[in-house]
Amino acid sequence: MNAYERFTRRLARQPVDRPPNFDIFMTFAARYIGQPLSRYYLDHRVLVEANLAMVEVFNIDLVQAISDPYRETHDFGAAIEFPHDGLPLSHRPMLADPGDLRKLVKPDPVTGRRMSDRLEAIRLFREQVGGRIPIMGWVEGALAEAADLRGVSNLMVDLVEEPEWVEELLELCTEVAIGFARAQVEAGADIIGLGDAVGSLVGPVLYRQFALPYEQRIFAAVRELGALGRLHICGNTNRIVGDMVTSGAGIIDLDWMVDWEGAVRKYGDSISFCGNFDPVAVMLHGAPEDVYRATVRCMTSGGAGSFSAAGCEIPLDTPYDNLRAQHQALVDVGRGTVHA
């Protein structure tokens, strides 16, 4: 059974040889192939090479064009710094004043420097593994992109003091996300991940007003294009899991602090959850047996449609043996030979 078959059968709640591993890799993947982080962010060939290494060495069940949150932001015109071997930096919000919104020009994913680089990654993935391994593209959720353009602290104030202005900004961000998603599906993406981490920083009422409706529109467009949506909101989403289920995503990531068993019990018949052990305490700092137990716990309680992953990105210095322990746990769950 190849990874694409494993992915589609798991979504359909059909038997698989083992649950799929949908860990998110970025900095770890770059460092594993000996490349500085800046090249991973700026050169699609490095990103593709790193992801293919994750598949080959650690038995990951998808390749992914995710790298950082600043693809769209950069192509809007923001000044983003890329240290040689560090995380990208945005020192000053592009929308320093609400009036700056009038100056924004909607980027074209085909011509935008960084958005088009992601399209090139997906095309290269399609050439090399299309039909055998699921290909995941990525867009920023409207609220997350608004935070990237405006700054998180500024946006939190705007939600209360300038809600109409925020909604105007979210409309623009949604249009960009849908256009970017469309271009990625046309390039060969099977899955479109949507990152909306800011959603865990606002309460349920604000989430329903300023995040969920825009997620729903983006995922509706993704479905119309024939692809699957994956919703990723880092942090404690216990209070909004029920709302996330209505987003239209086919897979929903749950971070480690979320009640996995409770979410599966309540919504697992209608949605595939992905997660959700602690990427730091378990995957980075734990022993292989800790990773094994955590993986088994999630998959045995996750139901027939669940996918394995740490709650968020695999940390940079994760021990290789811990990733191997996750794979072994998935094999043993599939075989029914789990050990204590």
C-alpha cells in the first residue's frame, strides 16, 4: 500500500496497513539535509529535496510545501528578512496604519516571487511522486494573514475598535488565499493546508466572527477544485473545536493541549483528526518509548479516520530515534501487535 492509497483509504474509514504519518516538517527537514534555513524558504528545490528525505528516511506519508507564514505577506510587498540560517523576520507591520489598506495590491500567485516558488515546489513534487504520495500545499488563513500584515497586537485591538476595517482586510486576505489555493491545486496539490494560528488567541465569539466564515469560504473553494482541506490552528483550541469541525476541512489538526479523546468521541465520526502528542515534551525531549506510547494512545483512541502527527511542527533538534519510534508504533497499531 503506497502513501496515497493509505491517505485516501484512511479518509474513507477503510482498512489500512498502518495509520498515516502526517507530521509537519520545516526547520528539521532543512537541517537534516544540511541546508541553511534561508535556502529552504527561498529555493523550492531545497524544500522538495528535504521533504523527499523525510519520506524516505522516516516514512512520512505526505510531501508538503509549507515553509513559513510569509509567502503571501512578502508578495503583498512587506519587507521580510531571511537570516542565513534563522527564521524569517518581519520587523515592521506593513499596515502600520489602517489607512495603509488602500495601498495594498493583491498579489498574483503566478508572478509573486515567493508564492510562485511554492507553485514550483508543488510542480516538482507532482513530477517526482504524484499519485504515490499526497502533496500538500498551504495558505494562510485570512485572520492569520491579517495578523502578518498588521501585527498581532495591533490586530487584537482592531478586532474591538475597528471591526469593519478588519472585515475589509479579511475579505482581501480571503481572496488572496482562494487564488493561491487554486493555483496550488492546478499545480498538483492534493491537500491544501490552512494555518490560522491566531484563531487560538481569540475567544469563541470572535473566532466565529473573524476566522470561521473565511475558513469556510476558503475550504469551500478547495473542495470545488477537487482537493482536501486541512485546518491547522496551533495552541489550545478546546473551546472552538466544535466550530473548527464546521470549517469544511477534511482533516483537522489538534495541538497537544487539546482534549483528543473528547474531540474524537464527539466529532470523530464526521471528521478526521490529526495529532496530537506534545512536539516538545514528547518528541523533542522524550525517549523513544515515550513517543511510542503517545503515538499508540492517539491512534488507538482516534478511531478509524485519525492521522498521526505531533501537535505542531517537528522541532529542529528532534532525535532521529524518536521519529523512528513513531513509525514503529504506527506499524504495530496496524498489525495489532502493540507492546506496553
